[in-house]
Amino acid sequence: MVRTNAFYAQSGGVSAVINASASGLLQTARQRSGKIGKVYAGRNGIIGALTEDMIDTSVESEAAIAALKHTPGAAFGSCRYKLGSIHEHRAQYERLIEVFRAHEIGFFFYNGGGDSQDTAYKVSQLAAELAYPIVCVGIPKTIDNDLPITDCSPGFGSVAKYVATSLREAALDLAAMSRTSTKVFTMEVMGRHAGWTTAACALAGEHEGDAPHILLLPEVAFNEKRFLAKVEEALERHDHCVIAVSEGVKGPDGEFLSALGLKDSFGHAQLGGVAPVISNLISTKLGCKCHWAVPDYLMRSARHIAAETDVEQAYAVGRAAVEFAIAGRSSVMPAIRRLSDAPLSLGHHRGAARRGGQSREAVALRLHQRRRLRDHRGGPPLFGATHRRRSLSAI
């Protein structure tokens, strides 16, 4: 393969680890300098290519590229900009090819969720049609954990850690004050159509009866009567009630409880906050004091509490994307493949804990929590990325 340049861009809502993928990609590309020349990063995603606003990463130091692994936000700027169909918006795609040709770009890497993977595929289609030689590889990223095929999506693990930790702390606060003050606390989490982040809130509980007491998932239609009965039951048993609710919860009619009637640039319904809707319902029907919170950007951008395994997986898919591209594998996405549902032995955990400065008790507690969640749900743990053996494959 002739040495050629590459284009990399970040898309959609950021995650705490998207820059780790950028670091993995850029460091690996530098190690493959015989195949890849410069790597241009699009400023604000695909818009950077359309407007020819690109950052030459070759001028950045090795230290700066390595630091991306620990940097919050999206270092090169992201966007919510969905390219339409090739036939209806052909001029945009031809513009991309024009820019790529001008900068001798033969590799296209797009780091994002489902819509971003669709964009990478469309670019590969048009390039083939125009006989322009370019290898297109998507890099997975979404906190919703709803990309198909891959066992989990980079970004989800850190969000799971954030919501579980935050909910547990808020629950302890509520329990301390419930006798004379607030009785119900509702935390709204992201996840328009997939309930992974809401389900991850269950990790906050260590013992039977611990918060959260109610999970409202987008996959299950909201039933007001049943819900209020559950709230009353929790109040009777614990004198307080903690609720985790997905932003995408729908009513029996299939409509979002919090829909504003607006759409974002991807064509998705713009939601207005379901936590206050739930809290107002409880206050009106049951007459008790409620508080609610919407972590929103805080949960997806919290690099200070990012999960170590999530960081490593994000880095790994960035690295794998380069390896796939050099091998000529176009229209693919590196995926995380689960090799076993069984955690490694406690001895392995102890070794890892010593290296990480954690006690054996802390490791045992994590194992206990995972087994508890698995037993509670009747299947493998909802968040079991840490210390699981995994490999990378392409789809």
C-alpha cells in the first residue's frame, strides 16, 4: 500500500473516553508511518472536512498525543450533523472526496455512535462509486451502549460508574433527611431508547432494600397506577424512595413523557426532562416532598471518575481501527467481543488490586456486587466490563 494521509473526526455527544480513542489511533498511526503519513483531525467532526478546517496532528508532540488519553471533552470538537442520503445530498459527499483528494487522504476514521457509523459507510459507498481509493473505518463511541454486535460501547462504562456512584451518595443524603424533609428523590439519566444507563443505577445498591427502589426503563411503557403503588410501598418500608428514570420513558400511547415537540439535527425528538414530570406526579398524587436531578452533561463528560476498563477499551478500538485500515479492511468497525461470562479468579483480581493500590476487600466487594446484580436480573451482570477478558474483532 502506498503511504497516504488519514482523516479522523469525532461525532455526536462526547464521552469521558472519546479522546482515549483518538490517542490510540494517533499513536498507532505514528508507529505505522511507513503506511500512514499525516493524520488530519476534522474540527467539529465531519464539518471540518466539508469546510476544509482540519488540524494537522503531525505537529503535535508525543506528550500531547499521549495526554489525550486522560483529557475530557472532545479534543478536536464534535458535532451533531447527519449527512443525508447519497442520492439526495450527493454534492456534500463529492465535496468530501474533493477535500480528501486535495490532501491525499486514503484513510477515513469516524468516531461516534450509530449515525456516525452510517456516515462512514456512506462515504465508503460513494468513494467506491467514484473510484476514489479510501479505506473507511468507524470507531465505536456511545454512552447509551446501544451499538449492535459490540459487547459494550466505549463511553458506557464510565457513565455506569458515574450514575451508580452519584445515586448511591444521593440516596444516603435522602435517607438522612427523610424523616423531616424530602421523601422521594428522582434522578434522570440519558438513554433515549436503551435502558443500559438506567439499569446501571442498580449497581448503587449493595444489600436488599438499598436504593434505587424503582427503575423506569425506556423499553417498558410507564404505568402510572403501578408506579405510584411501588412508590408507596418503598415509603412504607424505608420511609424514603429513590428512583432512576430514563429520559426516554414513554407512556402507554408510545409518546415520550417529556417530549417538547422539537427535533435535533439528527432528527431525534428533543426531550424536555422527565424527572420533574415524575416528581410532580408523586407530589400531586401522594402529597410528599420530592427532589429531582438531571446530571445530563455531567454524567457523560465526567473524566475524573472514568472507569479504567472503559479508558483502555476506548484506546484499544482506536488502535484497532488503524490496524484494520492498514490491512485494507474498509466499511468495518472494531468491536469488543466477550470471551467469557465468568470473571477472572479472585487471585487475578488480588494481583490487579495490588498493582492499582486497592485492597482485597474492595475487590471482593466489586465481585459481590456483580454477582448480586447477575442473580437479581437472572443473567450476566449489566455492567461487567471490568476485568473481563475481551478481544477486538471487526464487523
